Amino acid sequence: MKYEGIVYRPPSEAYSLIVQVTIGCAHNKCTFCSMYKDKSFRIRSLEQIYEDLYEAKARYGAIKRIFLADGDALVLKMEMLRAILLKIKELFPMCERISAYAAPKDVLRKSLEELKELKALGIGILYMGIESGSDIILKQIQKGVTSSEIIEAGRKLKDSGIKLSVTFISGIGGKDKWKEHAIESAEVISAISPDYVGLLTLMVEPKTQMYEEVNCGKFKLLNPEEVMLETRALLENIDVTNCIFRSNHASNYVAIGGTLPQDKEKMLSLIDEVLKGKYSYKDEEFRGL
Ligand code: SF4
């Protein structure tokens, strides 16, 4: 397998075969993100991708899960995605699930019929980094998409039958906008009703615009208590029928998780206990991405 640079994948894809179909991120402008800063975006050729798949077949035999990297495999045109998925079907008939990151605008560029076709060809789950439901914050972090586009893309994916996992970032609005961030993110989650919500906590990485903004005092980071208050407000305002909520990433100060709506009160009570000082926060040195 030929991997170029650091390869990122969601935690739930830890045991999947990772195949780079693109290098880097087509957008690559988010102010907080350092993941693909050292890569210039390009699409790998079908020949290179097939080579990796043949090599994986020879080396590992049957594979059950495959993650298409890097930052947004859905940027590929349907013809190419179709060819890759058919090749996976041919080489790995036992493969149960293919997944990828998906940017909202790339989802919107595909018709509902095309998304349904991707599902029929094996795409089982897509991961969408939403970060915030607030249009002001989305603009500040240069996400390149609005909350209404995010909602439209999320609903379209749900209609296609592909499972949807979304991530938001605690603290991405800073001290100035934590309330808007919590409430408007909850509105977006309620409007989409994704299958999974992952809530990370902001970690400011060197070589990012946000790093500079923090250093010059323009962006003020939340402390752990403020992160908890923000998480509380977010959870309180989410209105969904069946969604797994997890805030147990290496970046989080406290591990929280459950199924919404039935575990909402339990999770809110845990946050209240934390705020009363009954549990301690993860030390900064043990936080990671
Ligand atoms: S957060 Fe996602 S869309 Fe934004 S630059 Fe990073 S990989 Fe690209």
C-alpha cells in the first residue's frame, strides 16, 4: 500500500483498510485544521487505487471494512466512485461496509439517485465534519458552507439510506459565541437527525490561522468548565428521535455518551456533577486529536 503523508480516519475506522483515493482536502481552508496543510490536493489515478486494492487483496485476503481517504472522497465524480466501489466488490465480496469523509457541498452536488446508488454499491456510512451550526462561526472558521447547506446535505444523505455520522467541536465559537454555538448546533442536529453525533473539544494546532488568533488574543479559548456549560446547552436543545451521542474523544475533558433522547437526562446529570466538582477534568497533557 502506498500512503502519502499522515493518513487520518475516524476513530470508528480503526480496523478498516484505509485506501487513499485523494490526497489532502479539496477545501483545506478551515482556520482550526492542520490535517492536510502539508499536502496539495489531488485525485489519485484509478490505476494507483486499483494497485493498492490488489496489494491489499494479496496481503490480507478478506477485508470487512474499507475507509476511502483522504479528507473528502465524495469530491470524486460518480464515474470514478462507481469504478472504485465495483472493484472493491469484485476483490472483496465479503466487505460489509465502505466509508469516507463527506463535505456537505459534495453531497449536494450528487443527486439523491446517485447517493442511493452509492449505498447500493457498498457505501455504508459517511462522516461529515460540521463543527458548528452557527453561520457566523462557520464563516469565521472559513468552513465554506452555510448551516442551511449543511442541513440540506445531511437530510439528503439520510434520505439515501446511508448512515450519517457528524462531528461538532466544543469551544469553536470561543468565549464570545459559545451560547450561539451550542444552540444553533443543536438546531442543525435536530433538523438532520443524524445516526451519530461526535462532539470533540477544540485543540489549537500550530501552523493554523486559529493558533495565530489565539496568540494575538483575538480568539479566546473556553476553559473546561465553560466547555461543560456549552455541552450542557447543546444537549439540552437537541430534539431527535434516535441518535447516538458521543463526547468521548481524546480531545474531550470528560467522557460523555448515550443514546438520544432516552439518555439525555442522564448525560445532563453527569455534566451537573462535573460542574459541582465531583469528577476531575482530563489534564491538558493527556488531551489529543
Ligand atoms: S476541517 Fe475538513 S474541510 Fe476543513 S480543511 Fe480540515 S479536512 Fe478540509
